[in-house]
Amino acid sequence: MDRVTKILAEYTSAVDYSKVPLETRHEVKRRIIDSMAVAFAAYNAEPVAIARRVASKFATSRGARLLGTRYETTPDWATFVNGLMIRYHDYNDTYLSKEPLHPSDLIGAALAVGDYVGAEGTDLITAVAIGYEASVTFCDGGTLRKRGWDHVNFLGIGSVLAAAKLLRLDAAKTQHALAIYAVPHAAMRQTRVGELSMWKGAAAANSSRNAVFATLLAQEGYTGPYKPFEGEMAFFKQLLQGDFDLGVLKSMEEGRPPRRILDTYIKPYPVEYHAQTAVEAALKLRERVRVEEIEKIRIDTYEAAYTIIGPKDPEKWDPHTKETADHSIMWITAAAFFWGPIKIEHYRDVRNPAVLSLMKKIEVNLDPELDKLYPQAFPTVITVYTKGGGKYTERVDYAKGHPKNPMTDAELEDKFNTLTRDVLPEEARRRALEIMWRLEDYSAADLLEALVK
């Protein structure tokens, strides 16, 4: 294998629960709570129902449960359904660097494999911490999106390591799991271009599913392509054109405790992360200006926001799907002015005439000075010009949930209760929160049982 594969595999083998810092353990619990909140908010969504229906055709007596049920299917199918639930509303945590990522997408894999092997809560915490360490670190090393590849290619690396830890693979088998994942499963960014489909919410789940499939094969001794990252036609050459900073892996090579989860951000609103600061700026302006007074809205932002959710795609100006609307800074900003804080139910009214009309008054500009601050900050400046000649401006650099503007444990519990209230009864919510806050005293099975609808 190559150096990168060895670093990742040896790190996974070396880190156990005793080496996971207390603050990392706590943050893993917070991310699991957040993931379960957004997952159950998506329980009845059409794409989730379809995936659950297909998974139900592959029942097994020794598998993994689908979230919210006692129905057991194969670990890879459970990973897909669980991951889709977590990702569907674009409401789970985020990390932004050279490449953006939703690292908690891998929690679907950890829960499925954890249930399959009867993992203890300490095992689950350790596996998730390792998965975050790798996925987030890779985002600092290079950019996939600018070369037409999807960020979920980095996610799967973390999912492999989480699954390998739970399956207790040795370093050699973990290397083969990484190879079986990395070489055959390159995902294209076409998923997020133009009018967006159901697959937008499934791409990460599929990456984790591929990771679990690869790990299960490696567990039985299946070998994968050699030099999967650094080979002549491998991951770095094909997906990154050789442009990857291997220096970012130094902390893992040196075996430092996993802490990268502390650098990630929890979302206060169900919108693509680059629009979080736009929502908060719009909400501040909404207190000062009535919608009917608005003549024009100017949004100044940085390159990543401008490119990913900005004006270049005509479909983002006229969204017809939930998936397109939550990736349109124009729709999101207009919706925040019209409704206030963005909520999941607003996507049932994507074609609201008042919101679409307000979008026509928006212009979006790429500001080089704001771009210089990214990704250390996520500055959005919104200026409203009124029909009476007024001008009002608000700027937000860090949305609620960012490490520099953190969400408290109580606020996180409120998010969990709000998003799960229509799906889980009060006693189930209380029991699930108790288990997640004290996960080291419970098992993966205990948590999944508590979350049965």
C-alpha cells in the first residue's frame, strides 16, 4: 500500500477510547444528538420512504436496524437509509475548508455497523471520533469540487475508518478496506449542479454505504487495489490532479488524540451552510425593514457561497424542488425576509409567489475582500434599499453553532425536541437523550431501541 493508506490504518488501530479526549467525547455525543434530530425530521420524507421500502426487501435475521424501526437489513442498506435520513434536510453539521463536508453523514454508518456487531457506546464514540478526524483532515488537504468531484469522496474515507474500528479490523485489513472504497467509488459533483434531485440527499449516504461494503469485504480477507491514494492512476492523481497537501496528515501520522470534531459547526437553520450567515443577516434586517418597503436587496459574499449556492445556475433563481431551494442563496434570503427563521415546513411552499417575487429584487456579488476571510469566517453582507430611499446593512461572519458562536447543550436539546416531536413520543425522546448524553454507559442497540417509533 502507500504511505497515506498506512497512516490512516495505523491511526485507526492505535486510537482507543482511553485516547479520546473528554471534550471530543462530549462533542461526539452532541453530534449524535444533532444527527438523530435531523434524521427523525426526515422520517416521513418521500426519498426516505422509498429507500426504506427498497431496504425492506432485504430482510435478514442478523443485520442492522433501520432508524426508528426494529426492522433488520444488511449493514450496508441500513447505512444508506440511516445516512439518507441524517442528510436529507441539509440540517446536519458542516466543516468548510479547501473542501466542504458534512462529517456527521458518517454517523449513519457507525450506527448501522455498531448495531450489527453489538458495539458498546464507548466503541461508537471512538469510531465516530476517528471518522471525523480523517474526513475533516482531508478537507484541509485539497479541493474536489473545483475539479468536478463531490465532497462525499472524502466522507467515505472517514466512514471506512469508523466501520473498520467497529469491526475490529487490523491495520492490514483496514488498508484493503480503504482501497476497495477509494478506487471504485468516485462520486461526481453533477449531483449538485442545476435543478437538484432526490440524489442530492443520498450521495453521502451512498458513499458511506460503499465504505461499509468495502469494509465487510476486507474483514473476510478480500484485497483491494494497491496504492489507492498515491498510485499513478489513483485517488490523488485522478480526483485532485496531484494537488493534495500531505502535511495535513501529520497529526494522524504522529498519533495525536482525535480533536477535529471540535472544528465543525452545528446548523441553526435547514439550509446549505454557506447561507447560514445570510439567514441571520436577513433576520436582523427584517426587524428594521418591512418586506413591502423593499426596492432592492444586495448580497455580498465569498467565492464558495457565490459558486455553490449563488447566481450562476438559472435553476437557483426559479427553484422547483426542495433540494434546489435549500441550495439557493437567493431563495433562502427571500424566504427569511418573508417568513423569518427558515424551518423545514417552508420547503413545502417552494413556489410561494411572494418569495419568488422578492427574489427578483435580489442581486448577488462576489466580494474579493470577504473571500479573503474564508474559511476562517463566512461573511455575508446584506444591504436593503427601500422604496423611500433608505439603506440598511447587516453583516454576519459566524452563524450560531460555529465554534466561535457555539450552540449550547440546552439549545441542542431544544433542536432535538423540536424536530422529533411529531415523530417520537415524549418518553422516547427523554429516554433517547438520556442514552445519548451518557452513551459510554449504553450500547448502540440501547440507543436504536430507544428511538423506535
